[in-house]
Amino acid sequence: MTADDVRKKHREFLFPATANYYAEPLVIDRAKGLRVTDKDGRTYLDFFGGILTVSLGHCEERVSGPVAEQVRRLQHASTLYPNEWIVALAERLAAITPGKLRKSFFTNSGSEADETAVALARMHTGTLEVVALRHGYSGRTLVAANLTAHAGWRMPSLVPGIKHALAPYCYRCPLGLTYPDCGVRCAKDIEELIQTETTGRVAALIAEPILGVGGFIVPPREYFEIAASIVRKYGGLFIADEVQTGFGRTGGTMFGIEHFGVEPDIMTFAKGLANGAPIGATIARDEVAESWKGSTISTFGGNPVSMVAALATLDVMKQEDVPARSLAMGARLRKGLDGLAAKHRVIGDVRGMGLMQALELVEDRQTKEPAAKRAGAVMEAARRRGLLVGKGGLYGNVVRISPPMLVEAAEIDEALTALAGAFDDVQ
């Protein structure tokens, strides 16, 4: 099929709600490393990594080789039958995650991982109510979509027992304050939320260490220590959603929450764990995991192919010291983005950690009026210059930049040149 054939059939046979980037959706045909090639034969530098999912690089041989071998050996076994790869990955996660996290359950996606975590927290505490964050994103299943605090991504059906706390969004502080003079009031407000909007007992706080779809919002360093202590005071657990931030992405540590000095009771993963293979994982402390008293299964969770993909991905991450690479390459990327902000007043804020960086675009730096159309125009212009980036934020005005973590310095510089040209084009 031609690219036009694919786009036509996509409109004809897929749900209309299936979102695509770009005015003329990009039809990817093949990829290698940081390069993707479309059906028309044009090659792009991928600085969004399939929504932070291609953690190492497209078709990384050290992952795809073991996967191909596993497909020929054993392609499927449900959780009804233990296999060596599911226990190997569970043991590996127990070894590398912080604190006393030890027992895992595997699913197919981040949505399922978050849903599993919330169900487990409710069983452990015996209460229903869960605190999530405004501007947060948890997925597309029913509970996950209701945990999500973006109206455009939610479903008409409302799930009871979910309360949304103020986001730690310093650039657009919901309280009109300035850090650090604010005393991190957004975190302290969780106590009043629990006292006034719940029964006084909660099951959990679920939060991304950096709010991904929200536009790579980075909380103050003290935020999670304050927030988690409040939730625990009222009987709840702390769930760290590492679907986007996990496995070295934030630079210097393996997991995003490690930057904040808080040990979660439950953590969730997906995306970059298997370099593109479908996977979701939920890990918990022993006594929390034991609270799930009934039986449960996952038909495709723990699939041998996905388990091998994850194990191979973790092997490469260790070989390449991915947290250190993300720290170094992220610093190089951030320096270039700061330079762009100095030149273009449409860039109101530069933020992020490691290889998870963002530019928030505004019509005016004083009023901070969101510039969603300009963000879309920058994405289109970057594509014309051979660069793929992402978009996000509640207002659709944030350019998200998150290349595979084996990115080289020359590729960082190439992307910055293309992005600079894109801003020049739009300006």
C-alpha cells in the first residue's frame, strides 16, 4: 500500500477517536536506531521514541535478536503456567527497584499496570478513595481514564472514589505562588483535600514523578516527601507511576522517584521496559501484594516474548549505563533548548530531567497565554526538517522531546539544529 492508501484505510476502518499526529499523518514503514523511514521513503530523526517507549533505539539488535529466537522457541504461555522468563524478570525488578518492592504482576500496558496498582491499594487498605494529580495521565482503561485529569482524554462514564489534588506545576502555580517561597503549598493542600473531599481515609496517592502527558511537569524536590507523608497519615499507600519516567530516562538514577527520596509502596511500569514490546508491570511490597486474596490471571501478561524483550532491554541498559548516558546527553540537550528559549520569546518555559525535556510555548511571557497553534506549527516545521518530536500539556502547547536513550551527541546536535530551524520557520 502507498501512504495515501494507509491513511485512507485508517479513516475507513479504525475508530475515529484514534488520534494521529500531523495534518497529514505520518505512515512509518521501517526504523533502525534513532531513524524512522516513512512509506514515501523519507527518513526522520525520532526524538519522541514512540511516546518514550523505544527506550534504547528502534530494532536494537541486542533486543530483537533474543526476541526472534524466543518467538521460534515459545511464543505464548499465560500466567496459568510459570516459565523461566517471567520469574527472571520479576527477580530482576525486585533487585533494581528502590526500597522493599519485591512482588510483581505483569500485564500488557501502562493502563493495566496502573489499574492493577489501584485495585491492590484498595484491597490492602479496605477503602475506595484514591488521590491522583491534576494534569496527570494514567491511561485509557476505565479507571485509568478517570484517574487522568485531562478532560480531552477522559470517558463520559465516571468512576467513584477518585479525587484530584493540585498539580505541582510551578510555571502555572494553581495557587499563584512562587517556589520556594510557596512552601510547596500544593503538596500540603492534599491534607485538606482528604479532610474535605473524602471519608477521611484514602487507599492511595498515584502520581508520575514527572507528569508526562501533562507536559513533562517536574515537581519541586520536596513535593513527594510531603505528599506521601500526608497520604500515609490518612492510611493510604504511595503509588509511583514510572510508565514514562522509568529505567534511566530522567538521568542519574534508574527511576524518576529516586530523585525525590521517597520509597513507594507500589510502582508501575510499561513503555520503555521492553524497548517497544507490549508490557505492563506492577511491583509492590510483600505485605501489599499479599492483600490480593482472590485469584487473578493475565492471558498475555508475562508473555515469554515480552519477558525476553524486557530482560534483554535491561541487559543493554546495564551495559551502556543508561542513567549516566541520559544525564550527560540530557545536559547537552537542555543547554541547546535553553539557547533556543533565549532567542525565541514564544518559549515560556524549559523543563525536564535527563532525556525527558519540554518547551512550553506561550503567546506572551507575561500573561503565559498558551500557544497551542504555535506548538502544532513547530511540530509540522520540525517534521519538514526531518525531526519528530511530541506534543502535550493540558492546553496542547508543550513540545515534548524524549529520544531513545542510546542517542549520540551528534544526533542531539542534529535535532537541535532542526528544532532551531523549525522555530525560525514559525517565527
